[in-house]
Amino acid sequence: MELDIFVVDAFTDKQFGGNSAAVVPVEDWLAVDLMQSIASENNLSETAFIKRVDLNHYQIRWFSPITEIDFCGHATLAAAHVLFNQFSCVGEVCFSTDKVGDLKVTQVSNADSTATPSAIEMSFPNLKPEIVESVPNALTAGLSVTPKAVLKNQQAYFAVMDSAADVINLEYQSELLALLAPLDVVVTAQADATSEYDFISRYFWPANGGDEDPVTGSIHAGLAPYWSEQLNKTDLVAFQASTRGGKLCCRISDDRVFVSGCGKLYLKGRIYV
């Protein structure tokens, strides 16, 4: 069997930045163990498998090197980038998922000042986190900085820090954070007053994919609603402060969170299995 494969750097307009995702179009779903083996072989944060349903309508599934994932933003952006640029899709693509419903993805026009020109905008459900009354010991022990607040949604614990410096300089212990499975951990803080960003974050997922994720689109379905309330604004610019780094433009509208960013094709090839 031969399969096309594309690798896209997501949430960046520059090569070797953002978060790399593989995209594998399939005519029919492969066996789960085969999709997992391909994702493990790719050894990227995520591999997205996409199956065409109809014109501009696809099903999508995401696999980390370890397991299938319920929701992934950067691999969704990567998949849309491939469809818009390699498969002649135009305007809007709908991705159907098992866990988070339909995700509509659109090409952003230059007139939209909230997003980078030529960006791709994804419509996510609003996954606003709620305050955690009893903070797990593994969370506080696994982070070198004590958060001022801890929240949680269906994806992760949110550790809110006093300053951007706390987020950037924070150290973590993967073996302790892995005990929080199936939840991951995001640390976040308001950006410095002189920054072009509204808030920053870092994301750790040792139980589900790896130590630190370079850029995590899905978690901004929770981060953006939280910071929207804190900062009293509906349009926000975020930065994920990993080694590769990534910029995400977010806006809140009713029960949806729109997250946009750019993609850069790195690789196009064939898989032989």
C-alpha cells in the first residue's frame, strides 16, 4: 500500500517554526494499529488522517506517537493547509470528528485584521476551564513555580502564573505530570505590557504525546475564553513560548472560539506499508 504524506509547520509563516504535523489522506480508514504505527514512525506531535466525505467535507482523526487524540488544533490547521494548497479546496473546509463535533476551517482574507494575512481560521467549541478546588499534588510538585490559580477542562489542567517570566523560566518534571493522565497541563500568564501578545503559554503532555508540545491549537479553545474574561476583550493574540514558538490569533463569538494561524509546507512524499 502506498499513501501520500505531507508535513506542515503550523502556526508559523517561517520554515522550522511552529509545530510540525503530518497529514495522511486516505480513501478508507486504516486499521487503528496501522495508523498508530505510522504516527509513531513519523514521531511528530501529531499525524492527522483525513478521509473525504464530500466536496470540502472530510473526517479527521489525530494520532500522537503514543495514542489517538480527541482534539488537535495544529494538525487540523496542517490538514486544511494541505487541502487548500495541494487539493484545490477553496474557501471553507468542514472536518467531522468523533469527540468535538464539526470543525469549520476557512481561508482568512487580508481584510481580517485579527489574523495574519493568508492565515487559516479554525472554529472550535468553547472549552472554557473551571476553577479546581482541590489541586492534585502531582501538579504542584511537577512544576517549579506555584500557580496562583488552577483550572481544568476536558483536555488539561490550567496553571495560571503571576508573570510571563514565570511561564518562560518554569521547569517541570514529566514523570509527575504524567500521573495526571488522561489530562495534560498548560501553564499560562498575561503577557508583559510591552509585548505584542495578550497572553502566553506552554503545554506539557507526557501522558499522551511527549514532554512539551511546540504549539497547541486545541488548548486555545480553553485559554482564549479564560483570558477574554480576564482582559475584557474578545480578540486576543497569543504566543506559545516553546523553543520553536508559535503565534495564534483568537477571537470569541458566543459558544465558539476562532483560532487562526499560518502554515508552511515542509515535506511531500509517499508512505510504503
